[in-house]
Amino acid sequence: MSKSLYDFNVIDINGATHSLKEYEGKTLLIVNVASKCGFTSQYTELEQIYKEYKDSGLEILAFPCNQFGAQEPGDAEEIKSFCSLTYDVSFPIFAKVDVNGSTTAPVYTYLKDSLPGLLGLKAIKWNFTKFLIGKDGKPIKRYAPTDKPLSILKDIKKIL
């Protein structure tokens, strides 16, 4: 198992590869997102938190996922347009990934191994599961899709 999140490369929504090492020393909130989910309105709180705390070292990394009720059916351009026009998202959005199954993105395998869910289950339950990552690249806490971003702000502030 990798020692930290910084060992992974990811592809952004525009198709460019990035090392997560770019985020070294920052507090991260990693979220699997979808445009047509009952929790999609969480983009509003995520953006609010990002705008308020990005200058304090917070980065929110969004990974679109279509594995739950086909709630992210769009291609990269549609996802970018939706996030920009509907929620004015300014935090980084990455390419669509799988978070469960045999084609799970490696970064999500690491996150699930580091912080299993309820009853030790490693699967992601639904869209808008959130992972809080410390400045050292180590996962600190996992949050359920029903946990609203503002409700976890106290945890984020502790490690900023």
C-alpha cells in the first residue's frame, strides 16, 4: 500500500495528468461527485468552503462518478459546463472515475483501504462520500454522503 496520497497521479477534467504531490502541505477534501444526485446541491457548500479557506491551504478535489444510479452520465465537457454554470465551481474537477469494483481508480483504492466505511466495509456507498486528508497526505476521516460540507467544517479548520 502507498504511504501517502502524494504517490498517485490523477487526470483532470481536461485530460491532463497531475501528481497529487502538487497538493503536498495542503489540507484536502476529496469527494466523488455527480450532477444528477440528490446530494448535488452540496456543490454550493463545497464552493462556499473552498472560497473561504483556499487561501488558508484547503483544496477540494472533485472526482465525478457514474457508478451510482447513472447520476453522472455526461462527458467531460458536460460535467465542466454543469459545474461552472450551475454551481460556479472553482475547485479542481478531475476526470470521471470508478470508486468501486475492478476498475476502481487507484487513489480511491488507497482511500478506502486507509479509511473503511461502516462495519469496515471498503466500498463507497454513494456519491458525495468525502475524505479529509491531512497536510502530510494521510487520510484522517471519512464522511458519509449525507454529511453536509458545512457540518464537517470544524474538522477541516482543526487541520488547516
